[in-house]
Amino acid sequence: MTDAAAVSLRTVGRTFANGEVIALQEIDLEIEPREFVSLIGPSGCGKSTLLRIIGDLIKPSTGEVIVNGKTAHQARLDRDYGIVFQDAVLYDWRTVARNISLPLELAGWDRGRRDARVNEMLDLVELTGFEKRHPWELSGGMQQRVSIARALSFSPALLLMDEPFGSLDEMTRERLNAELLRIWQETQSTIVFVTHSIAEAVFLSTRVAVMSPRPGRITEIIPIDLPQPRTNATREDAHFFELVTRVREALHGGSGRDAELRLAEAE
Amino acid sequence: MSGYSVTPVAGERLLGRTMRTAREWLPAAAVLVLGLALWEGLVAALNVQRFLLPPPSDIIRTFWNERAVLWGAGWYTFKEALGGFAIGCSAGVILAVLVGRFRLLRTAIMPYAIAANAIPIIAFAPITNQWFGLLNPLSKMVIAAVLCFFPVFVNTLRGLTSVHPSSIDLMRSYAAGEVTIFRRVRFPNSLPYLFAALKVASVLAMIGAVVGEYFGGSQEALGVQIRNSAALFAFETAWAAILVASVLGIGFYLAIALVERLTMDWHPSARAAE
């Protein structure tokens, strides 16, 4: 079944500064199609680096990365994934519609097909009527929705998201969480999602990979067995809180053990 | 039906906008009128010598009476400035593109570019006059070109390279190569920087051409006319010629600002114009 995996990481490591800084060490992770996997951990644990390695935007120092059954490099050249960053990264000189159609232009779609798809996407992220606006005329949440529409416009099987809602207020974030789940269901895509919000990771994911820093590695993978579709009621479910607690303990457990070890060494 | 209701509303809106524009410009216009009146009054009251400072009324009279000669000279010099501007700005943009693309070139050239920027280029005017000939417009164009080159080069390079790293990552995720990234991201990103530099260069080009002419040139040239008029105590003519140079310089600047407004209607600064 391994070659059917959407993403397969085998003993992936990454060092910086001529090997002096170990950003990632011995990462093994298999992500099946249609999964929603969150990478969670404190800053400096290498979760964004790992996401960029999956997208072939950073090369791993060691190990192997397979995306859609091919090398990460080939997958990037084949435009197999869409990516969303913490900042919307929209181009000011393009209207909302032309920002969404950028990947379609690069893929050589003709005008008619592009326009039709842009309208579908605007509908999907509920921004119909804003196509002629420029990015700086929109709120942060709307900009991020444009960015998601752009990433989905060419129907990639895989969506990589690097703290996409990190700079938004809590209410906007919860609304976009629900929207993202709806889009995930509708598009049947695989999502790898970087976050440092425990509640967000539990609410969205089918699995949560907990990471620890120095060197960055995956310490625990927690399956999230909350029923689908998830709604605002899910957030008030007792099992939701149990899972939040499990992820929190996994996050703190790592550093707690480290602290005990350091204490033991000091004695 | 709708025609009746729309026209007066549109008319009112136009009137309102005109009034608003007038109110914005009024303080500046008042300062101009007041300044000129003060100048005229003080020159008369303090009995200032004509060669020190002629009254504005005399300058404007000369500006009108000698308009054919003055504007002919202005046009001659403006062509030099325009030629130098075209050469210098093109060279600046081309070199910025090359230096932005090849890191090795950047480390090799940048220290000299920054050092050369500190040289008072106008000091070379007598030398370019020798190189290309006193009467050859090219001798003034070269000075104007060198003056224009540096701000355009430095600013364009900054615009091409100050792209958010995520913008480049995004393009790479679409399998875009360097040429596509340049065309779709780096070049549009550099436009605000480029236009800021072109506006500065337009002013520098006029300065370069006029000052270059102070060291000698065709009798038709504005700089030569200013120098000769001052030497012959025809100060009203000298001042009127300076006025021509100023009008041409401001016109040049505004023309570039207009092109900027038209090409960059997407820019957030266009909001202010709404």
C-alpha cells in the first residue's frame, strides 16, 4: 500500500549552517490520500521546514521524499500540490480573479476555462462579487480565502498549508476552519497542515503529528477519531477535550522528560 | 426617466469634486501669489539693484517678449536632457536586471556602483565637452545620462530583489522558472521603485543638460543663454531662461508621474486618488 501514499517521508533529515544546526532528524511519516494531517509543535521544531521539503522548496539533507508516487522534485514540476502560506502572498498588481487564475495561466489553460474555474473557486470560498477588487482592498481573512482558492484552482490532489490562519483573529479562524473542512470534503484532497494551535489541529485533522525541537523530530502521532462532518458542536464535545488534552500532554511531555533528564544530569 | 434623475446628481458630484480640488489647491496658490507680491514689493521698497534681483513683473515681461528665442533654446536643451535620460535610464535598468540575476556580478559591481554614486558627476562636464565636442549635443547627453544612471540602477535593483521569499516559493510551487518569476513577480514588483527613480532622473537630466552647457555649447542652448545673459547684465533674460528650464523640468516630471499613474492603477497608492 505504500506506493499509494499521498506523501511518504523516509528518514528525512535537514541540517543548516554546514551541519551545525540540525533542523530535522529521522522523520518517518506516511500520509494516505484523503487524510488531513496536522504538524504541530513549538517554534523552531522544523514543522515549516518539513512542509517545504514535501513541496520541494527545500531539499532534505538525508532521506527520501515521495509525493504521489514520484520524487518530490518531479511532483513539483508536475504541479501536484497547492500551497498556502501564513501570509496570503497575493500580488497587488493582480485583481482577486487574476490572482486565483495565476496557476491556471502558468499551466496554459485558455481564457474561457480559466474564467469558468475562477468563478467556481470564488463560489467555493464565498467571495463572489469581489473578483475585480485588488488584494489590499480585502480584510486579512478574505485575502487568505483568495489564497486558498488559488491553491485549489487547478485541483491538486495535495494541499500544503503553513499556518494559514495564524495571523487571523480567533473568530475568523474558527469560521475558516469550518470552511476548510467543507472544502476538504468537497474536493476530496489530502491536506498537510502546519499549526501551533492545539484546538485547531484537533478540530481539523484525521491525525496529528506532534513535533519537538532541537533536533526537530516527530515524537508522537495521535489519531483523531472525532466523527465527520465536524461542526461547532464538535468543539464542545467531551471527546474533543480529551484529544486536546492528549495532544497538549504529548507536546509538553517531550520537553518535560527533557527537563527531568537535564535535572538528573545536573545531579 | 433615469436620465432626468442621473444628470443633476452627476453634475452635483462633478461640482463637488471641483470644489474639493479647489479647496486643496487654494493654500498653495495663495502662497505663490503672496510670495510673488512680497518679492515685487520688497524689490521696489528696498530699491534692490536690478542685477541682484529683478522684480517678478520684469522677469515675466521678458519671458513673454523673448518667448520665441527662449522656448527655442529650451527645446534644444530639453532634447539633450531627454536623450541623456533615455540612455542613462535604459542602461540603469539593463544593468540592474543583469546584476539582479547573477549574484557574482552583484558582488563584483555593487561596491563600485555605490562608490561611483558619490562622485560629483557634473565635474566631468568639461571633459565630456572635450571628448564629444563642445557643440555636439552628445557631450551634454552623456552627463545627463550618467546622472540618471545611478538612481535608476540602484532603485530598480532594489525593486527586483526585495521580493518576499514566499512570493518566489509560490511561483516555484507552480514549477515556474527564473524567466517566468522575473516576468510575473520581480518586474511588476520593481515598478514602484523604477518610477520613483525615473521621477528623480527626470530632474537630474535637466540639471545635467543645463549645467553641462555652462561649460560651453551651442548658442541655441538654454544653459549658454543663461550664462551669456548673466555675463551681459541681461538679468531679466537669465531669470526668464531659468523659468523656462523650470517649466520644462516640472513638465517632464509630471509626464512621468502621469505614466506612473496610468501603468500602476493597481498600486495601493492609487487609493489616495479615489
